[in-house]
Amino acid sequence: METGYYYHKPLKACPVKEYFKEYSLNEDDTEKIKKRKQKILADIDAKIMNIQENKGRPVPPISRPIHGYSFFEIKNPKNENTVIRILYFRYENKIVLLHAFEKPASYDTKKEKREVDKEYKIGEDYLNIFKLNPKNYEKY
Amino acid sequence: MKNIRSKKTSIDPMAEARKGKYFKQYSKEAKERIQLGVEIYNQREFLGVSQQKLAQEAQTTQKVISRVENGDVNIGFALLNRIASVLNFNYENWGTIFGFRVPCKILFVGSEATNTTTKKTQENVLPHEAFNYSY
């Protein structure tokens, strides 16, 4: 089983890969920031590898299906108040990383729920576009 | 439609991070935390214990249990012991977490068994070795 980044043609980029760029190391980063960025990416990578070992099946509590959508979600904390969400789905023998976004660790307001729903809908759109052209991905 | 697999559009931050000097160590630690978290989650679900109840009995909070199960935090020895005690962890649970196989006893019955009086014998073997015996 292999993993790939969904490639969105209008953006000319892979949304998840673009999100990961936030954690790219810069020359002027302090050692502490470098460690923090690498830790976040290592944690996400370990979760993706775990899912890959399980043939893309959601492994609770590492990943879980989202009610009303056809994809699964991987959660990883960014800090005390923010959680990184990565949406993926299984297609034939592949895990396709569709979309990534951040949301508060806990939220109650309708506005926040609407914003999260908006991100899920983007993920669903990406999924449907990918199904029309399953070659639109880059190797993870 | 052109297959873009062979043509990467930009640098992959994950691939770059893998070259970093801390990545390998963090990756190993994350893998171990995930194994522990999944085992705690599975055992808790198996016993039908809620996170709230486990937290109460292990003298911690539901939020901590949630984060431990998600593999997001390092867990102290004392808390791990309390959780293991509440969830009745056995050798198999620890074997799954730390990646070792637990010896088990298998019973041979029949004329090929070494004890000719009882026609039975016992031997300690690792689970995967049990299939190598063909009595």
C-alpha cells in the first residue's frame, strides 16, 4: 500500500503538502523551533505510517471516519489550543491525503462549527475530483 | 491526462524533515506512543470502560486519557502503572506495546508425546512457533 498527496490542478499544488510547508525548516529558526517543527511532522508521519501498516483502515483513536463524509481524519495537536486535522481516503491500493487544516481543540459556537464543515466540504470536493482522475497525486 | 507522479511540483516538507537530525528520534518515540495509545484504547473498549471512568480510577483527567490514547503525550511510569492496573493489562498487552512475543504453553497429546505414560507433554514456546509442531 502506498500513500500519496492529492494534487489539485487549479491550485497547481497538493493541499496537504502546502500545509506541511508551514513546518519547513528555515535558516533563521532557533534550535527550539527546529525541534518543534520536526516533532510535529514526525508525529504526523508516524500516524500516517501506522494507518499504512493497517492498509488504510481507520485505526481508532489515531484516525476516525467523519459522519456524513466519505473520508477519514487524522488528528495531531499543534499546541494546547489547536489541533491539526488531515483528511484522507482509501482508493484502490492507495491512501490519498486530501486536505489539511487547523481547528480549535474544543469548540462550541455555530460559527466555528460552520468553519469546520466548510473545510470538510473542501475535502469532499477534492475527493470527488480525484475519483474522476485518479492519477492526480504525488508520492508521499 | 498526464501522470504527475514522476514530476513533483515542489519540495516535499516531509521528505526534507526526514533528513533532519531530530526526526528519526521523534519518529521512533511517536511510534511507541501510538502503540501504547492504541493498546490502551483497545483494552478500554474491550472492557467497556469510558475515558471518564478510567480517568477517575487512574487519578487523572479525561483530557489526559484522550491525549494518551491519541499518542500525543509522553506518559509517566506512575500513571502508566495506574492505567495498566485499572485495565488489567497482562503479558500480551505489554508484548503488543513493546513489540515482544510472550511465551505460551502448548500441550502435546498422542503417541509422539515424550511422556509415554500419560501420552501428554507440555512445552513453553513462542506463539508463532506453535505452528511448527506437527504431532
